[in-house]
Amino acid sequence: MKKRPLVGTIVKPKLGLGSREHAKAAYNAWVGGCDIVKDDENLTSQSFNRFDERLKETLKMRDRAESETGEKKMYMINITAETGEMMKRAKKAKKAGNEYAMIDMLTSGFSALQTLRASELGLVIHAHRAGHAAFTRGKHGISMLTIAKIARLIGVDQLHIGTARLGKMEGSPEEVVGIEQEIESGMIKGKGHVLEQDWFGIKPVFAVASGGLYAGAVPKLIRIMGSNIIIQAGGGVHGHKGGSVSGAMSMRQAIDAAMNKIPLKEYAEKHRELRQAIEQWGMV
């Protein structure tokens, strides 16, 4: 069987959780089956949830979740800030034993992104595209494909590219799959809006599908984008009527069904969390 997609979530709500509450929400998602927990794009170091305290508390919960589940768990803390402060936060994350960092790449700017990549920290860079619509939805703007190419050239490891209209994000299946091919493949065959291009050994980027996803959208998303993706659900995990643990379980169950080619409704008959997610949000 092909390797399954990774499951990620964002700690919700966007604002209001203290450091320990944030860490507890992350823990619930991890023990339910999420591989990745990341900060929201607008959570950096607010007075109610300071960066240093959040880092300490959430890594503590990460280690506990790894011990209890026997699975590798990842925490992508948002280090977005002006370049000097960004690098201080990156170094703190590394020193604390974290291997990952998230950055709002358009807010920080491509030069800051280059500074982070060129550092000797070796962090896995999860690039969020927050604010891209100001460029990509305008008649005379910059396409998301172009932004994705720049991100790959700089050397990010993961990049949000949309949900092929299965969630709340713009972007047709053709556009999103074209971007996915551009950031993952070594040789791009020209067709449609994609020009033929050889990346000459420049490393690929892990595509992240995120924005309004839930268990009922998982099989179709995998059919469109393949299994070599990160499927990230915020409300689709934390908004589950059974809570965050159940929400994470429903996502893993939906992936298991899709990878084993079992119809979602059939699989849901023996998996309560998936059944509840379908009753709550439906299927596409």
C-alpha cells in the first residue's frame, strides 16, 4: 500500500488560548492521530500566549504524546517576526529540541525566508502563504504558481497550496494540481499554464492541503492530489462534536478508508468518530 498522507491540524481558536491551553489542544490532536500540529498564522507572541512559554509547554505535550502513541509527532511553532526577532525565535526553537518552524513567508518576505534557510539551524520550514490573495486574485497580480516556484528556489520544505475547492480556499483542481507538480517534480512537462521546466536537482517541497477540510472531503482530495501530501484540518479536528481527539481520529479513519479503497460510508459503520464527522459535515 502507498504511504499514507500526513495529518496536520492548527490549534484553534485563532485567538484566546493561553500557553497551557494551547499545548493541551495540541496534545489532544496528537493522541487522536494527528502527525503535525502547527500554530495559526496570526499567533506569534501575544500577551496571552507568549512564544517562549508556548514553546516550552507544547513541546512537553509533544513528548508525552510521542511516548503514549509510539508515533513521531511534529510541532511547527510560528516564528514570524522582523528578521532579527525571527532568527532569535528560530534559535530558541532549535535549542529547545524542536526540529520544525512555521513562517508566514509573504508577511516576513522572501529575503527573511532566505536568511532562515541559509542559517545553520537546519530547521524544517513550513511555509504559510497568508496574504497571498492580495497578489493572486487580482487581474494584474502574481500567480500562486509563481510564488510556489520562488518558495521552492529559496528552499522551503512544506508549502500551503490549496484544497482544489474541496475546502474554503480558491483554486481549481487543475491549478492546485499544477502547483503540486511544480513543487514536487524534477521535470515539469509543459501544459496549460505550466511551462516545461527542469529543476536540476533542486529539492522538492511537500504540498500542504489546508483550509476548511474535514473527514468527508479526504477521499476525493486524495483522488485529486494523490497521497504524497499533508492534509491539514483545523475546524475539521477541533470542531468535531466529540472534541479534538475524536476529530483527529475521524481524519485518520477517513485516510485509512481511502488508502484501502473502502467507501467512506461503509468504513464509518464501524468507526464512530468518522460516522459522527459525516453526520456533522457531510461528504463531497
